[in-house]
Amino acid sequence: MTVIDLQHLDKRFGNTPVVRDLNLHIADREFLVLLGPSGCGKTTTMRMIAGLEEPSGGDILFDKQRVNDLPTRGRDVAMVFQNYGLYPHMSVFDNIGYPLKLRGIPREERRVLVERAADRVHLKPFLHRMPRELSGGQRQRVALARAVVRNPRVFLMDEPLSNLDAKLRVTARAEIKHLSEELGVTTVYVTHDQVEAMTLAHRVAVMHDGIIQQLGRPEDIYSDPANAFVAGFIGSPAMNLLPVTAQGGAIRWAGGPAIELQAPGEGAWTLGVRAEDMQLGDGGPGSFSAEVFTFELLGDCTMINLKLDEQVVSVKAPKDLRLGRGARVALRLPLDRLYWFNALTGHRVRS
Ligand SMILES: Nc1ncnc2c1ncn2[C@@H]1O[C@H](COP(=O)(O)OP(=O)(O)O)[C@@H](O)[C@H]1O
Ligand SMILES: [Mg+2]
């Protein structure tokens, strides 16, 4: 079992802060996803947990023991990277068995463990191939097998699926989820892909500019975002975020009509609404009409995109609806599913 604590973790490169006062408690057997856009400090955080990068401040604890001064070898973590990091001159068998060899495990025992790990990820027929003779998906599974071949305290995975094509990514994602549930090892998984985060995580830490914006279960991050950044990052499409001005029981966006709607206060707001919560039809508070900017057939649903001011707003609609570009459509904002954010800070204001 391994509990990880990150306490007031800081990392600067020169004068540039990259991770800032990061605090995180990761439970034993938890699957924790660090999610955020490129450059927000995810890999740096993971490398500090691995002992590949030295913190500028703060502590890293494994089971309450400070490991800051423990080298990577002593931390007993297994890593999977985006580029897999396979040894090109070694067979699949030797690649998977390498961590065991490093630890001086005898050859026969090694063979049993390598075959078991290869079996877990359906690689047994490929043990004698070289990495160059494998597809991307197979290479990714070699990297996974090498991580699971011994029982590490912690799995660290950095964008392990991003080199795979979209279809393979879905399969590989399912494999990782299955494997991690089976093995029950504490896992920190880094990705910029919110679908991966939503589908894999027990909890997601959403990062931006080296700071955790929100930590929570996927459903909380989705339905109860702490700020406009999280709201605009999660979901496909992401939440619509409209700059509006509220006055006297109505709101309007630049160049738009006044819409009867009670905001939490007068003045500027960012109004958030998810595409699937928008309602078709008119009448009552929150009603407005708009011109169709583009209309997309997605198979299981359709997407109406409106252009309000400079912004494209998405409305998820039934799959059999057909609308032409330029058509006028009557819509209603869902009064019980609106999110209000401070226009300046982005902080959520609960009405
Ligand atoms: N060794 C380094 N020296 C200087 N800057 C670095 C180094 N490693 C990362 N950075 C910078 O730190 C920031 C965070 O990087 P990283 O943790 O790799 O982000 P992410 O994994 O979220 O994309 C980026 O701006 C990156 O350019
Ligand atoms: Mg990275």
C-alpha cells in the first residue's frame, strides 16, 4: 500500500515558477489524474514524484515518510511515458524483463513474471520481436507490461495514450482501467485529454499555470466546476461561457437582445451553460432566438452552433433535427442549470 502526500510543492526553473504551492493527498490504490493544458506543470509534478526532478520547495511523502532525498531507484515507482521509452536493441521479452534484471531476479523467475505481465496485455505471441517490428499500440502495451512486471509502490503514467490513433486510444484506455483495477496500485496519471481524465480517474486534479484549480471526482468536476477555467476545459464540447451584463432582471450579451433572466447581481458576469442543457423552444424567462451559424450531424445527436457576439455557442439537439445555416431558432436558457462566474476572476458564484 502507498499513500502519497505532496505538501506545499514548488518548482521553479530559473525565476519561472512552474508548480506553485501544490498540495495533494493521494489515497492508497487511488487512480489520480493530473489534467490540464500543455505547459501547466503536469510532467514536472510527476517527475518530482518520481525523483527525476528536485523540488524547489515543499515535501513529497510516501506513506508519511519524506522521500525528497531518496533517488528514483529507492522510491520503487514504475513509469510509462508518451514515447514508451523502449530499448530498440532489446526484444519485447528483454524490455519487459529489464526492471527485474536490474533488481537481480534470477532468469527462471524472470521468465515466469515476464510471461505473466505479457499475458495481461495480450503480448505473449510477440515476446521475441524487436520494438521496431511492433505497431504503436503494441509498443504501448510493452511499456505497460514493463511497468506491471514487478509490484511497484506507485505507477506514474505521463500521456501514455497520446501517440495512438483515436480508435486505439479507446481500447488502450479500457485496458489501462482494467489493469489498474486488477492490480490496485496507487497511480498518478498525467493527461491533457479531459475524456481520458473523466473515464479513468477516481479523482481529477485540474491544473492551470502550476496551480490546482479543482480536485474532485469526475462527476463533480463536470457538474460543479469551481471556476470558469475548469468549466471551459471539461466536456466535449466544453461549457459555453458567455460574457453578459445583468441589469433590472434581464441579461444581454454585446449586440444581443435583452433576455429576461435573474443574475446573482447587477453588472458583468460570465454565464456558463452546457450544450446539452440548452432547451429548444420559446416562452418564459431565459427565452431568446438566434441564427444558426453551423449545423452538425454527429450521429447520436446534432449540434447547433450559434454565433453570439464573437462567440460560438453550442446547443446539443435531437438526432433527427435538421436546420439550415441562417435559420432562426428559438431557445431557452435552462434556469436551474446555469453557472455564474465572476467576470474578472472567473470564480464561481452560486446563486
Ligand atoms: N528543464 C526545464 N527547464 C526549463 N523549463 C522547463 C523545464 N521543464 C519544463 N519546463 C517548463 O515548465 C513548464 C511546465 O512544463 P511541463 O511540466 O512539462 O508541462 P505539461 O506536462 O503540463 O505540459 C513549461 O512552461 C515548460 O516549458
Ligand atoms: Mg507533459
